[in-house]
Amino acid sequence: MQFGLAVATIELIMKNLWQIVQKINIEPGRITLSEPMSAHTTFKIGGPADFFIRISTRAELVLALRSLREQKIPLFILGGGANILVGDKGIRGAVLDLSGLAEARRSGTGMIADAGIPIDSLCENALALGLGGLENFYGMPGSLGGAIYMNARCYEKDISEILGDIAAISPHGEFHSIRTSPAQWSYKKSPFQPGGDYDGWTIAGAALNLHAGVPEEIAGVMRSRKLDRRAKGHYLLPSAGSIFKNNRRFGKPTGAILDGLGLKGMRIGDAAVSSWHANIFVNLGAATASDMKALIDMAEEKAFSAYGFELEPEVLFTGDF
């Protein structure tokens, strides 16, 4: 999430940020100024973040969140960089990169993992332990924290179905272990999204309810999922996967709706609707966020004009456009 500006000038923000960095004792090598977000998103799009801070422990994360919020400095939590489109002008304030927060360990017949661990690494760790339940998510870009925030859905399975207690930090900087109920989750909706019970909380990790399985069978499903994604063109060009959510009330998948409108291959600059799947928008090489946003808006307008459907973007728009 990103908080709106609450400080008068960038200069004051930068001064306060340096004070915060010194307070939480993060090494200079883990802090960069004007970091291009295009290097940290699957779209390979995005302007500079004022301050880019690489977090390596949960204690650091708690301290950083407390300090930034006390100083009313805007912040954005970055996981794997999937499902986000960062504006061309970048992100004001601080970006907290959780990719260094990536530990995972066995716990009974399940696992406990940090929010920053890549989904593929998590699946491979589970396979090595002979634990099933994550296979359908193999090949999905992004991190565990992002998957929880979005309630990622792959091959008819939601990540929320295997979640146990979730480690999260409140807006006041307090660490909690949260146990949610099924009623708090729905199709690609989680209680951490705007309007949810934990809106404004930061996901730090989670317990995963898995089960003992046969490694060869687990590996077989993982392999088939990765091959299926490859066959569908998920890895051909930089993208954020599906741009729009599917809505069963529309009678057919969003990709079929957009295909029927002749959107395959449509482009604005280097932002394009892929030629192989109308719900996958891609960066042909030098796409800007403005071009990609314009293409997304155009697809929404065409669908609404033709059918009265209001498509809901799956990708999150953040930063200054």
C-alpha cells in the first residue's frame, strides 16, 4: 500500500528518512536513492523511488514501519513486484523491499515462511520436505506476502485455503499473529486490501497448512503447472500476468471478452495486448506506465461500451503517473 503525502516538501522527507535510517541501523549498502522501480517489477516499468530500503529481518521491518509512520512519511511495501504498475514519475517517500525477508522452515506437516520469499522458492522448499498443497502456485511470479494480499488464485485454488496464522504488523507498529476466517476472503480479495478488516496492516509472514505427500507426485504437478504457464506465454515478455479479474457474472473469462472485441495485438507505444492471450498485457521493450495505463483504460472502455461490463483490474496502480 502507499500512503498519501503528509510532509510539505521532498527535502523534509529526505532529511527525516536519513534520520530514520540511522535510527534502525541499516547498512548504507542496503539503501539507495532514486532507485528505478523498473528493476523491481515484472512489467519492467516504473520511475524512481525516493528511498529504497532493503529489509532483512522482521525486527528491522517493525522499526522501519514505526519510524516512517511516526514521521508521516509515505511508504510502499514491495514484495516480488508482480501485479503492480508503478507510475513513470516513481514513488515518493520510502519503498521497503522485503525480498531479503525470505526464510522458510518446516512446522509439523506445514511450513512457516516470511513474506518476501518468492512463491517458486516456497514451492521448491515444500517439495524438498515432501509437503503438498502449494503445487498449483508453482510458476506464479511474486512473493508470499503479495500472494496473501491479493489472495492469489491458481488452477481453482486460493492461497487463503492453506493459510494458518498470519504474522502482521499493525498501523501502530505492533506485531500480531492473526487468525482469519473464510468469510474475510473471497475471489482475489483479502482482509488486507482497502476496506478489509486489516487494511493498513503489513504482512510479515504466515503459517501454511500443508500435508505429507509423495515427492514424485508433487513434482509432477509442479512441472505441469510451469509447462502450462509457459505454453500460455506467461514468460515470453515482461507482464503482470492477467490484467483483469474474471467475473463469473459476465458469462465467460475476461480474456475471451477482450479477444471478441479484437484487442489481441492492440498497442499504445510499447505497451501491448499480447497476441496469444487478450488478458495478458505486455511490455514490448520500452513501454511507459502511462502507455500501459492508457491501454488498460481503453480495454475497460471498449468492454463497457460493448457489453456494459465494468472490468476490474487485477494489477495495482501505485506511485505518480
